[in-house]
Amino acid sequence: MKKFLFLLVAFNLAWILSSNAQSNVRGRVVDAAGNGIEYVTVCVDSVFCISDIDGNFDIKLPDNATGDMKVSHISFKTKVIPRSLYQQGDVRIVMEDLAYSLGGVAVVAKKLTLEPILGKGMKLPGDATFGKEQLGDLEVGPAFTSKKDYAVANFQFKVGKCTYTRCVVRIIVYELVGSAFVPVQAKPIYFTLTPANQNTDVKVKATEKIYLKKGLTYYVGLSLVSGGNGSLHFPAHMRFSYVRNLIKNSWKKMPATLGVAIEGYRLEKK
């Protein structure tokens, strides 16, 4: 009887260990010139990771992972790596530039005076918080309809608390086309925060050309792409918004979000 119980326990333990077994896949994501691509999303089934600033990644996969590897970044065409290639444990991924059509709008500045495009909305109790669990998969931010044609100049935030030694936040502006989120910039905008930014106002320059057209609806998505252990808090404001799960490709409408203000220059067509 004791021998039977020992064998049963050993069998169960072996089954648990085998079902929890993991394998590491390491690699680097580069462009056509061989330069590393920062903050690329690498996903297999529901497991994902974000590449570092040099394009290196290390993803831990269960042995029963069966899906192909999906590699995505808004500046490049999404690439799919067959399981037969990545399961070798080391993979080099070359991504192809994505040619963006940013509306084909010929515009000139009507006046070189910054104007408010979007306000933060009414301040609410509580915070919008990013933590380790939200790294890379969660994107949040306000949605709004542009009242005029604008070129975005900057984004403004209030940082309530930052316990990361250093973290990187990504900004992408999308046009809402039906249920699709269509980027209106060729590359993401990144900014870095540290504990020194706690309780401060942060202004992030629009380093990409971002044109907004009168009457169209846009979504400003913020995502934490690098950080490690810690949390990042933004004061909450009343503003129609979305919360997106970038891995599951799902989204939810919300009545409040982190406070984002946008300034820009009014434009007119030639």
C-alpha cells in the first residue's frame, strides 16, 4: 500500500512538473539594415514579452505552446514565425518597414500659435495605475473628436507617483474607424519617467508628424513598455476613453481615464 501511494504521488508530481515545464526562446528583432528595433511585442498563444531598446527578447513558453510567434510594431509589417523555427530556442527576426499613408493632407500653418486641442477633463478621486501586470499588454487613454484640422505639438500629463527606478511609456494616436484603431503616426513616441517625476507635470513633444482632421474621432493610447517592478500612477479624470488589451485584441469603453491634454497648431488646406 505504501509503495502504491509513493508511486501515485510520484506520478502526480511528474505530471505537474511536466505540465508546468517551460522553455526559453531568445532572439533579436532587427530592421532591414540590421538595427535592433525597440519595444516590439513578441507573442505566442497568450504568452508575450516586449523587446528591449536593442531589440533583444527572452520569452518563456510552456512546452505545450502550439501557436506561431507573432511579432508586431506599428512601424513595421507584422511578422509570423512558424513554431518549427522558434522552438529551436534562438531566432533572429528581420522586420519590413510599413509604408504609412498619413492621410495625404497638404497643410500649412494658419498661425504659429499653440492652441488647446484636448483638455484633461474633470478631476476625479483615484488614479489610473500601471503595474508589472500591465507591462506591454494594456493601453489606456482618452477618445475625442477633433474640432478643427491640427498638427499635434505636445502631450501633457500629471504624474502622481512613480516607484520604478526607470520606466518607459509609449504614446500612439489612432483614428477610430468603425471598430478599428488605425495609427496616424509612423512611429511611436516614447518618454521616460523616474521617481523624480512624482507629483510633477510632464510635457512630451510630438516627435512624429501627427495630423488631426476636423470631425474625425481619435484615441490617444498610452502603454507601459519597460519598467520591471514598480507602479506608475496618473490622476484620474472624467473623459470618454478606451482600455485596450493589445494581446487579445479586445477593448472596453470607459467613462474615465488618466488626464491627457494636447496642444497643437491649427492647419488649413492649401
